Amino acid sequence: KKKSFIRMDNISLAYQVPSLFLKRFSIQGMRLSVTVRNAFIWSPTFNNWYDPEIGNYSPRIINFGVNFTL
């Protein structure tokens, strides 16, 4: 059985909220972020949740974050 696949293991995205918007709320800084672990696996022979490297199913983990500077 062929085990060719493409994996997107980790994706991180962050956004720094503009300071002009935050001044209305007396906040100096704010950063929003999201991180996805095991984002996807593409393979012509396996489904999206199956991990060919470990031979089992692998969960997708999503973390959201908010950082404030007051």
C-alpha cells in the first residue's frame, strides 16, 4: 500500500489590534492568536484524520489566545 502524503503539522496566526482602536478602552496593546496542531494530512489513500507515520488516527488541536497590555 502506498504511504505518500503531505502534512501541514502546525499553523500559527496572530493579529496585533491597532492602538488607535484600543485607546477607546484604555488598553495599551492587544494581540489575538490562533494555533492549529495537526492541521491536515492530504493523501490519495488515507482520510484526513489518519496519520500514516504512526498508523493510527491523530486529533486536531486548536488553541486561541488573547494577550493584553493595560
